[in-house]
Amino acid sequence: MARQNAVKEEPLEKQQLWKAADKLRKNIDASDYKRIVLGLIFLKYISDSFEELYQKLKEEQVNGADPEDRDEYKAENIFFVPGEARWSFLLSKAKQPDIGKYVDEAMDVIEKENRSLKDVLPKVYALQNLDPTSLGGLFDLVGIISFGNAKARSADVLGRVFEYFLGEFALAEGKKGGQFYTPRSVVELLVEMLEPYEGRVFDPCCGSGGMFVHSEKFVTEHQGKVNDISIYGQESNQTTWRLCKMNLAIRGIDSSQVKWNNEGSFLNDAHKDLKADYIIANPPFNVSDWGGELLRNDGRWLKYGVPPTGNANFAWLQHFIYHLAPTGQAGIVLAKGSLTSKTSGEGEIRKRLVQENLIDCIVNLPAKLFLNTQIPASLWFISRNRKNGKFRNRSDEVLFIDARNLGHLINRRTRELSADDIEKISVTYHNWRNPDGNYEDIPGFCVSAPISKVAELDYVLTPGRYVGLANDEDEFDFKERFQTLKAELENQFKEEAELNNTILANLSRIEINE
């Protein structure tokens, strides 16, 4: 049975909160404003969590508990918040003209008290382009979010608000916003298909951390243990890295292995020795300036071929494969052109990946899913060991899924996959790879093609080349349909002619009477 549609219109309170916050933006660009708003949401979260434990320790003082002992909070994995940074204190100053100075100072002392937040929090609240009245209004807005008393509930509610705002800011920024945010429905599809229950999860272009958040959520929703997953990431944009660190901290996810450097994963791999169990990533499409000319002899290209300097797509693919454990799996978003391109040796690299038995599944995605590009996209699923005992032996075949007709428009520019769409695609994949799966080809949607067929089509991986037409399209009777349309048009013309004759007759009567 299809699960409830989780990808749907957000609750009214979130919409109202966003609209009110956006109204206070005035002359500030969305790219700058997101740091201001998300920073306050983060501040509210850690202050709420602190205050809850603080009150508990205060009540237990008779038993030796000290509410100002930093170790008490560290033991509970809660950030220690000094008095001048607590929400109650800042709220008392919210209507003062120098509120921005108080907030910047609060962010500074929180970073000093909590080493994992060093250089993460925004300190932009005293800038001249932020009106103190608007900042005070933001305090009122964030303060009305109903987080509840329990830390787990607080993190859940506030985490979902944080994620919703990330998406809204990405929409507000348009093309620029898509660089830090992968649409939630795409992330959910990747996670549902890979099922990362335990192990090391890696994203070397992690943006604001959505892949990690949904991996952890997947484990929790399937009765697993969140601590069975450890995350590793890298991001070259420092502002985006800060958002990622806050996004993870707000959910209590360890982000100590999420690294930033402005050189990026190709030139300065922060996890050189990592062999990951799962890689989930959405690298930027068709990047030409990726440092390829400096990496002609890099060891990552030795086995499958040197990627062209003018396009990073196959460099990303090989970077991911390099970091996969012997039984590791990867789910990757790439431009659809990577399925067919033969430019500068790309076709030969793709051929070797197929021949080396690495390509498990290809999914053709609908258009308009991504905020930063109109370039058609695809999903590549790669498996290091397609003969292992966990799943059935798929070594002589590749699953192709054509999902171009799925999804629905949420505005005139953006499409979204529904929960039913996600289930349809992921269940198809699971039924295909699981030993007890009930898989069958569906014309126009999915087919399990032998490697010999892929070779016959010159290693082009576009699903449409394999899945064929849907049954209703196969049975389409052109002659019958033509006759039907012809009859409909003739009837329409006849009705219009009769209507025109009636109007002319009535006009004639009017003229005669006059």
C-alpha cells in the first residue's frame, strides 16, 4: 500500500512564519538574509535545549547537580549557552536599537564555549543594512514556534522549520540558491533507494547537509539506531558549510567530519583514506573549472580513464568510486548528458564502468526538479560488489527506470516528486535487486537490460532507449484516433455554423422590426 504523501504543502504555521519573516527582509538579499534568519532559529534551538536541562539540574541541586557546570551539558550532548547568549536574555533586549550587537556577542561566546561551532555561527546582526526594528520582529516570530518541552520534540519541530526555510530561501535565490540545496524529494528518493541503515555515509559536495539529515531520518523511521551511521562530508563554499554545520547540530548529528576548504574535493580531498559504505551526492552539473588540468596524472583516473578538463561529471563519478568500500554503494545526481556523451573520452570511461560491473541502476528524472538549472538530470546507482550475498547477483544486467512522467508542479518553474512517486521508483529498484523481490519489466517505465544489450547500444545509458513505449502507447491506433478527432472537429464546426446562422437570423429580425 502506498504510504501517505509526505511531500506536500507545508502546514499553515510554517507558511505564515516564512511569509512574515520574508516581509521583514526589506532591502536585504535572500542570500544574506538566510544567514540572519537561520542563525536565530539555531540560537533558539540550542537555548531551548540548554534551558530545559538547566531547569532540571536546578531542581536537582540538592543532590549535587550544578546547573552552571559545563560538563553536565557535554555529557548530554547539549551545547552550553552562557547567560548573555540565552534566548530569554536576548528577548529582553529585542526592542532596543543595539539588539544586533547583543546577538553578535551571543554568537561569539557560544562559539568560544563550544569548539565544534568554531567559525560556524553568523555574526552579521549589527550590520547597518539590518534594521533593528526588523530584527526585533524576527525575535517575536522565532519565539512563537511551539517546540514543546522535550529536547527530541524540540529538535524535530525546529529541525523541520529549519529545513523548510532552507528550501524557501533556495527558491527565493533561484539559480544561486540551488547551489546549496538539493530538493527534498530528490534527497528522499536517493535515501529510500540506497537504504543506508548503518555504516559510513559520505558526501564530498554536501551543500547544506540534506543528504545526511535524511540518512539519519531514514534509520530512525525504520527502527534503526542513529549512532550506527557516521557521516563524512566536504564543502568548498564556507557560507554553505556553516549552514550545513547548523543544520546537523540542530538535530544532534555529529558533524566533526564535515570539512571545509575553498579548494574543493578534487584539489584538496579532506578524506583521502576514507572508504565509505554509502555515497549520496548531488555534484554541480557540467563544471568546466574544476582543476582538471592540474590532475592529469591523478591516481583516481588510473583504472577507468582521465576525465576531460572541460567537464567534471566523470571526474566526480570516479572520485565517488575511489571512495567506495569493497561492498559500498552510491547514489549520485548527474546531468542527463553524462548518459550519452562521448566528448574527450567520456564514452570510453562510461564503457569501462559498465564493463567493470559497477553500474547498478539508472533513473531518468523529470524536468524542473532543480532550482539552479533547467538541465535534465539522472540518477546513477553504483555498487562495488553486485554479486554479494546481501542482494541477488545482478552482474550481467542493469536496471533502467524512466521517471520523466512522474512528479507534479509546485509552481510554474519547479516540479516535485510525491511520496507515491518516490515509493514507485524505490520499490521497483528493491524488487529488482532483492533475492525475494517480485520484479517485472513495465513497458515505458522500467526494464532490466542485459549488459550485452547495453554494449549493442554502444554503452549509451539513457533509460528511454531500453524501456520502450508504455502498453497504451504500443496499442495506440492512429487511424482510429484520427477518425475520432476528425469527427469531433466536424461536429464542432457544424455547431459553430448553426450558432452563427442563429445569430444572423436574430439580427435580421431586429433590423426588420426597426
